[in-house]
Amino acid sequence: MVQQDFTKGRIMQQLITFAGPIMLTNLLQVSYQFIDSLWVGNLLGSNALGAVTVSSTVLLTILAFIIGINNTTLTVLSQQRGRGDEKGLRDYLNAFVVVLGSLSIVVGIIGLLFSRQIVVMLNTPAAMIDEAKVYLQVNFLGILFLMGYNFIGTVLRALGDSKTPLRFVFIAVMLNTILDPLFISGFGWGIQGAAYATVLSQAVAFLLGIWYTLRHKLAPLSVPFLPTKEQVWLILKLGIPSGLQMMVIYAGVTAIMSVVNSFGGAAVAGFGASQRIDSLITLPAMALGTAVNSMAGQNIGIGRWDRVKEIAKYGALYNFAIMLVIAVLVFILAKPLTSLFIEEKEAVSFGTDYLMIIAFFYPFIGLNFILNGIVRSSGAMYQVLILNILSFWLLRYPLTYICSSLIGQNGIALGMGISFILSSAFSFSYYKWGKWDKKKLFEDERN
């Protein structure tokens, strides 16, 4: 598989070809939990579906932290790739394997031992506790595979290959689709079968990823060895705030949900449906954020700041073009899209209004992904963490609360939309006048 060198060549063309597979990979990732819920709900009923929903909240929070740490992997390895430092690339890749591998084992053990307490702490209905606990325990047993196959994909993207990770995720999703009904109903394993299907699918993707990467020499993987203190410190210094970035986002979404809850069941159902659509709509912007992170990282590694600025410019233009087209489609199709998930008239009405109001604010949330991806590529993880805290806790949640208090339930979408504009203004201000481009992760001491 050809790996792209982003330190030369036509940036716009590279951005399109590199970001496309990442968008598809993200779409497949989103479908993972959807498939589990679909089979469990149809084969085991509402209690089992509720148990999966509760467990998925925990797993998605952990996945958010993993994605955050993987952003550090993307930054460090892409800079090493750009610098042409083969030894540095190999050593840091090994350091990430050791640190993330150890972290996944610790998280797995803690999760396995305290699954029941976690489920109870989330105020899970008594009828769902046992099933939720079992589903969580099996997934915690396989947390190494979840972290592993996401990590391999991140490594390859850092080196300029976004197509190969798509294959691994596609295999995992297809395998999960087949194994779910077989394990749940065919073998009679119930909700435990759904969890086994997920873990086994991720294990196959992980092992296949390692085998394929080694066979085709896509990355300098080796037998793990003890990393230096400096390497571990850099990973933790960047990884912890990067992981917290994603957790801040999930916590912010939970806070906004409390505002929605105050408008009753129809609003909650309508908001839930619109959020499922939202999660698909933002995939292109998220993919572009990942793409510019890798592309800018390679150029920062070699000191090509002129290309970093070009990547930011083309990323922003590409984002606005895509998100405006999506906005028009969402505005026109708001009602039928909402009706795919719910039938209740009031809920459909809320979801439709929400999507029609927020549609044309989407380009601004996309701009956040682009600019934060550029800033993150320099290693300025704490700065992006602060920008996310500002975005969710000083803008999105208060504005949603204030606007909904003033004009009712339509204020939820309006408040969120206004926050998109203001947070993108903060991100642009920091990109333009901040000192993120002065940050230096590595001294130029290559032999």
C-alpha cells in the first residue's frame, strides 16, 4: 500500500484522497454500536437493548479517551515521518505500543472487577443490571483488541496511509454483523453472545492488522522493548490532555441533554433522533480534522510552515464546501430523516425543527475540527483541551440553556448553532495569533 509523503505534492488533491477513506472508516465505526443494538433489540427485547445502551455509554467514554490518545500517536509519528527520522519513528512507535498496551491491560482489569459497580452508579434499572454487567465484562476482557485495532489504523494514517485501516474496520463490522445473530440466537448465548461477537470481530481486525502491517512492512513494528523515560513522559504529557479533550466533549453532550430533558419526552425522543443524524453529518468534518492533523504533522516535522498554512486553508475550504451541501440536504430532508428513527408526531416535529435550524451552522463546527487538527499537529494538546472546554462549557451549554429559556425548545438548536460560530472564532483566533507554532517536540539531533 502506497504511503503518502505530504511534505511535497498538490495539497488539495492529497487532502481529498487521504480524507475520503477516513470518512468511510468513521462511518463504519459509528455503525458498530448500531448493529449491536439492532440485533439485541430485535432478538432479546427492550431490557436487553437498554442494557447494551447503558454499557455502550461506558465503552464510548473509554473509546473517546482512546481516540484522544491516538491523536497524540498521530501527531508524534507524523512529525517523525516528516523529519525522516527512522530510528525516532521506530522508538516512539515501540513506546506507544508499551504505554497503550499497559494502559489497556490496567483498564481491562479495573473494568472487569468493577463492572457491576459502574452499572449501578449509572442508575441502571434493576431489571437491566445483570445483563449490562455481563456485556461490560466481556467487552473489558477484549479492551486490548479495541485499543489495538484503533491504534494500528492511527499509525498507518500518521505514515500517510488511510486506505489500509478502512479494510480492517470493514472486516470487523462485517464479521460483527454475521456473528451477532449467530451468537445471540443461534448458540443461545443472549446478550453475552453480542459482546463476544464484538470482541471476536475486533480481535480478528487487530490480529489481521498486525499481520498485514508486518508482512508488507507498512510500519517499523518490532518485539516490544522498554522505552526511555523521555519517550514515556512525552506520550503522557501529550496523551492525557488529548484524551481529556474527547471526554470533555462527551461530558458537554451530557450537560446539554439535561436541558433537553426539561422539555419532556417528545423533545428527548426528537433530540435523540436528530443526534443520530448529527453523528453522521459531522463525520466528514471529523475525517478532515484527522487528515489535516497527519498532513500538517509531517510538514511541521520538516519545518515546512508554508505548507502547514496551505493545508489549513484548503482544509477550511473543503470543509465549507462539503458541509454547505450537507446543510442544504438536511434542511430539505429534515422531516423524512427524523422519521426514520421515530414516529410520534411531536417528537418528529421537534427533530425536524432542530435540524432545519442548526443545518446552516454545520460549516462552523467543521471549521473547529480543521483548526484544532492543525494546532494539535504541533503538539499543543493542552491548548486544544482549553479550546474544547471553552466551546462546551462556556459557550454551548450556557447558550443552549439561555436560548431555550428565552424562546422555548427551538432555542436548543439556536443556542448550539451560535456556539458553533463563537467557538470557531476562538479556534481561528488561537490559530492566527496563538503561539502553537512555536512548540517543539523534538530537538534536531538526528544522526
